[in-house]
Amino acid sequence: MARKADSPISYVLREPNSKVPTPLIGIVRFNNDRLKIATGFKVLPKNWNDAKHRVKNVVDATDKDKINDFLTELEEKVGSIITDLKTRRLSITKEVLKSRITEYLNPTPVENKPKTLLDFVRWYIDTCPTRLVRSKGNRAGRVISPSTIRRYKTTLNGLVSFATNYPRSLEFDNIDSHFYKAFTEWLTARNYATNNVSKYIENVKGFMSAAVDEGFTTNLAFRKFPNLREDAENIYLTENELKRIYELDLSKSARLEKVRDLFVFAAWTGLRFSDFSTLQPEHIKSDDGGNLYLDLKQHKTSARVRVPIENEAVSEILTKYNNRLPSGISNQKTNDYLKEICKLAEINERILKHVTKGGKQVIKTSEGWGTMSPGVEKWQLVTTHTARRSFATNMFKRGMPTLLIMKLTGHKKESEFLKYIKIDAEETNVLIRSYLRSKPAVLESSLG
């Protein structure tokens, strides 16, 4: 079958004037771009029909049928890959097409297919650097990030340790309710927090789902594994506390001053560490009225956010650093410096932080965790993410509608966003009373 006029791939000879067989190259055209694919075949130029993109039907072209059948099958496969990407509304890029076509041309040999969950996870991790995110969202079409791969390796290490004492093999068919019960009990016995146990289970479910998609197993028992997550008791900083931090004189400590400025900037814009630590002058825009705002795609989700620059501290910090914030400090170091900064600012309210570890509720102490504790001073609990949580909570306390705050933070689901709102019972009572007193007409009409 000759190439169709609307075919997504055409075939050309690398050296069309050669007197000896020359490599046959496939050229995939898409979105005004193109991708070259090696077919693995060589053709003698005099036996090649350039108009039909097939080997001529001549006697001395002994492999013509085999090559032409391959070219037809590849043409159909490339077409189906592009159609699949379009119908799923995924980005069609060179990287995506090359990965999908290479997977088709070089499938995993049957004899090398993983037989157990452990083998599959090892294989899955090995292929992560070229594997695309299994999502239809903003991250679709991107390769799996190094931080996600590290999380996968942590889960693999846990499974390997668990398997040494588990009486059943971790073959795909054995990943069932018995495995779930034994694995969660094993993690709990090692004093893992409930949310950490949940992360292990979520990763196992993700691995099994991928194994099903790859055709390595049909076992779907993992879909019934319960979610063990508990609401985390995280803190936020009030506007007054942020003011005290910003007004600290840190001129004699450049490392603390830079971290303080980054944190305050994030606390008034809602950006994550990965976003505010890589902010460029190009992210600062101006509307028709001359009002400045930040316009960027979030690193974690690829969601686009536009944050008006209205806070005085944010404007001062941008001016201070010529619209290019300091970088080069790791997240861990930043967290260490933040605690030092907040201690200097006397953010020392006593906080009782409860967590379920090893199946028992414990309270954070200065030395770790215990069943009794006077609580810890608030500065000990501050991290880079406290800034984002503070932004969401403070905007909520100001009365900004949750939908608008979500536009600024990039959250898609209100249920996920509401986890960021950290106000206690007393603050909730004050907000409700303030709201009721400011809405008498609404109350009267509803009662009437």
C-alpha cells in the first residue's frame, strides 16, 4: 500500500544517489515540526520508488514485501499515536512522539517482562527518566521528575525490607488484601506516621496501576486499598508575625536576610519554594493600567497563575534585588535558616502538634515525639511551605472568596485548597461573628 497524501510520516533515503544500500529514514511531521525516525532498514536507491515511498516491485529487491509491510504498519501506528494524543488532549512534542514510537519499535521482550512487583518497580524506576507522567493534567507529556523518582526508590527499599519476612512472594497476584494488611502493619510497627504509611500505599497502587496498563498483570485488588491519611496539624503565620519577621534587622547576616526576604515574598504571593526560588524578571508583567503582577507557570503542576503585586513588602523586595530574587539555597538549608529567623523574631507561641505514629497519637516535643508535651515554640515548626499556607489563610481571614484565592495559589480542587486554611476554633468564632455583624440585612431577610 502506497503512502497516503495525508499520512503523518514519509520515508526518504539517507543517500539517494548512493550505489549501495543506504539507510531508510522515516520523517514524522506534526504542528509545523518534524521528527526523524530510523527504520532499521537499508534500500538500494535504484529500487526505491520516491513517489510512493515504497520499495519497487523488482526482482532484485528480495526484501521488498517485508520492508513495505513494515513501512505500512509503522505509518498506521504513528497515525494512531498522534490521534491518541489529540483525543486525550495531550501535548504533541518531539519527546513524546519519540518515546511512544521507540516503545513501539523496541518493545520489552516477553522473556524479560517483570513477574513480581519488586521486579516491576525496579524496571519502572529504571525507565522513569524517559517515562512520561501518567496524567491528563498540566504535567502531561513531561518526564517524571527526580524528586518523584527518589520517592519511588524509598518505597522500593521499604518493599524489599518487608519482603524478607513476608511468607508470600510479591508476585502480582499476591498484591491483595492480605498483602495490604501485612504491609501497613509492618510499616506501623516501625513507628511510621500514618501519612507516611499512606504515601507507601499510594505508590504501591500507582505501581500496580502502571503494571496493569503495561499488560503485566490483570490483578485489580489494589483498587480497594483504603486511604489512611489524616489531616495534618500544620501552622501558619499571622500578618503581625510576618510583619515582625520582615522588620528584623538582618543586615549583618546575608544568608538570613536573603532567606527572610524570600519567605516574606512567598507569604504575600502564595508561591511555592520551587517557584519563588527561580523567579525571573520576565515573570513580572504590567497591565494596561500600569499595575504590576507576576505571571508564571507553577513548577509542580504547570498551572498558570497571575498574582497582583499589591503588598508593599513584595514591591520593596523586588526592587531590592532588581526583580531577580536570590537563589542557590537548598530547601533544607532554607528551612534551617527560617527557624533561626523566626526564633529571632520571637515567634514563640506554644503549639501542640499531634501526629499518629506507630498507630498511637503522639505530641511533638523539643526532642522528638511523646505522649506528654507542653508543646513546642512555633518557630520550630516553620518551613518554606508555611509561607504558602500563611498566604491562603490570611487572605481567607481578610474575607477574600476561596475561588479567588485558588486562582492565586493554582489549586484546582476546593477540597485540597481548604487543607491550607489553618485557623483554630477561637479564630473561626471571631470570623463568624464579624461576618454576621456585617450582614444584618441578609440575616433579617432570611429570617423573615
